Amino acid sequence: MKYRIYLDNCCFNRPYDDQSYLVIRLESEAKLFVQREILQGTFELVWSYMMDFENSVNPYENRKRAIAKWQNVV
């Protein structure tokens, strides 16, 4: 059985936040772990039209492109 995982835009952007705060670093590590599991096939990523919309207004072009690539993993 595969777990279906939905990562919202905040999750995708968390690794870009200030990692000097412990809670932010731990949340970033957890999110990166989940992404590794998605790539290994343990979890299945769920994507939504809201992700497309939220990402389309992301003011950081490099982040926007990196997040958009995950839609192809679905």
C-alpha cells in the first residue's frame, strides 16, 4: 500500500526559509525526507490545481521552476 501525500506550497518553499531556526530546519528535513520517499516510490505525490495557482504567483522564479518540476512526478 502506497501512502498518498499532498505537499502544499508552504511545504515546497520551507527549505528556502532561514535554516538557523531549529523548527524550520526540522520541518525542511522532514519535507526533504518525504520527497525522497516519493522519488523511491514509497509515497505517491498528489498534485492539485491549487498548487499550480499558488506556484504561479511565487515571486521567486528559481523556486517556481523547482516546484513545478514536481508536478511531473505525479
